[in-house]
Amino acid sequence: MNAKHVTFNMPVSLHHQLRVFVGSNKMSKFVCAAVQDKLAEERRGLRQAYMDAEKERKRKETLDEWKITEGEGWE
């Protein structure tokens, strides 16, 4: 596996919890798995937003097509 050494900050209390519950030697693997899960969740949300936007675009197109029926003579 290719790996990249990364330095980032986290609250001391969170780091302490990681050490206690995961162990110092397993923190990288745990953090990588957590980040992968969160990224997958973000991707799903973004995909859903794109799908919703597409539905809205199609709905607007349909409304625009039917706008002609709102004119006079259709009563």
C-alpha cells in the first residue's frame, strides 16, 4: 500500500480517546477507515443532491412547457 505521512491537529481529548480505545499502534488504520466512511457518506449525499437537482430541472422544464395553457382561451 502506498502511504502518505500526514500531520494534522485534533483536540487533545479526542487523541486521548483514540489512544485508550484504539491503541497507539492502530490509530492510523482506524482514522483511515473513519475517513473512508465519512467520504463515502459525503459522496452519497452529493450524488443525491445532483439527482434532486436534475429532478427539479426536469420539473421546471415540464412546468415551462405547460405554461402556455395558463393563457386566455383555456377557460
